[in-house]
Amino acid sequence: MSGTSLATLLRRSIRRGTVTMFRERGFLTTLGSLLGVVFVVQLLILSLAGIIVAQQIVSQSAALQVDIQPTATDNDIQQLFGAVRQLPSVSSVSYVTKDKAYESERAQNPELIDFIEKAQMQNPFHDSLSVSLRSPDDSSAFLSFAQNSQWSKIIDASSLSRANDHQTELRDMQRLILIGFVLVGGFSVFVLLVLLFVLIDLVRRRCLARKEEILVERLSGASLTAILLPFATEGTLLLLGAVCGSAALLAIAMYVLLSGHPSSFVLLSPNLRQHLLPLLSVHLPIVFAAEFLLSPILAFIATWIGMRPALRKNVLAG
């Protein structure tokens, strides 16, 4: 098939698919069904983004905080710092002064700092080591090292107990995040299959409604591509309309979630919202572009599956 004839075939198919899409009854019902399914896909993508951000937040908070006793000398702290840095289970370690810890807590929990300042209390934080492990499973090995009697006069033992509890909570959270990711990913595949089945059912119903037209085309020697393209065009236009409509609905949902409206704080914490917005602003346009590119492919696959058995078995002639 030459380039000119192919371009002509595409133009005719698009024109015919557009006309028949608006001509058929139940057009709005079909569009509404596709819009609902595509919107669920968008919500699942948003959920996956939230899970990824939650994983990032958990990873950032996975550092062990080991408090230094006030009686420890600078030489003791340097010796401990060097020993911790040499551990194979440690990826990085930093020394955090109590003044820096105080200012960090002011940024994360200003209510607590306001209470401390109003009560005219002294800085309750200690100098500490912030230890990042290569894996959460390395926490037991590090805690065994820190509990050695060599460091008993340098490390506050109570901070080790808190660090152990913190690591246990983080591992539980990571398991829950992994379970959530698997569930959302599996449900996303299921919804995509539902979308494909909806398109296949649409094609089959349209095919039966136009069986006389298709029979005439076959008898006149029309190619299979010429018969399939108008149906694929109709499915593509419906999918693109559903993608645009779901994008508008998702934009409204994001505005509610990411705005400063008080109702949004029930669903998203400020920390989660702060990490989620940059991720969505970068990746959502890519997702929408991918959906636009995949819509014709998915529509053609559904058209092929929906029409091929009928054309092969010649059932349209009955």
C-alpha cells in the first residue's frame, strides 16, 4: 500500500469513525463508562505516587539517632565516630550538635519548641550521631556494636532502646508499603484489563449493529485494515475523551489535596504533600502523554480482538 493510499485510508477512517461515533445511540453512556474506568486508573496512578513518596519519607527517617552522654569528651566522640564510620553496615554517619537538633525540631515540630520556650526550659536535646544503614536488616548488627561495653560511657543506653523500637516500626511500615504497592499494582493491571474488555464489548456491539455495512464492504473487496480502522478510530476518540475528562477530574482532586484548604489536611500531611507535589508535577505530564499515545494502540487491539472472530467465521452475514 503506497503512502498516498494509506494517508487517504486514514483520513477516510477518521472521518467515518467520527461520524458513526456521534451517530450511534448510547454514545454518552459509553463515554461515561470509559471515563469511569480511566479515572480509576488515574486514581491508582496517584495512589502509586503516594506510596512512592511514603517510601521516600520512610527511607529518609530510617537513620538511627544515637545520643552522646554529656560527660563524653571530644576525644571519646571522635573515637566513636571513626569506629562507626568503619562499620560495613553503615553507609554514612554525621555528628549532630544539640543546638542543630533543636533548630531541626523547630522546623519539624514548632509547637513543641514553642512550649519549651514559653516554659523557659533548657535545650532538652543531646549531641548525637545520625547513622544511616545500608539496609534495615543491619540495625541488629549496629545495635550490638553500640551496646559494647567499650562505648558505655559515651553512648546513652536509653537512645539505643529508642533506636531499636524506631527500626522495628520502620520495618513494619516498609512491609505495609510493599503490600500496598503490590495490591495497587495488581489492581491497576486488573482495571486495565477491564478497560480492554469494555472496548472489546463496544466494538462487538458496534460490529453487530453495522453488520450489513461490513458485509457490503467485504463483498466489494475491502481490506481487513479498511474495515477495522473506522472502529479503531471510534475507540481511540472515545478513549481520548475519557482521558481528557479524567485528567480534569484528577486536577480537581489534586487541587483539593495539595491546596492549603483545611479539609485536605485530613488526607495528606504537610510533609507528604511537600514531597508529593514535585513528583506529580514532573511525572503526571509524562503519564498523560503516555496515555494519549497508548490510546490508539489499545483501541486497535480491542478492535482486532472484537472483530476478528466475527470476520473469520463470517457470522456477520447471518
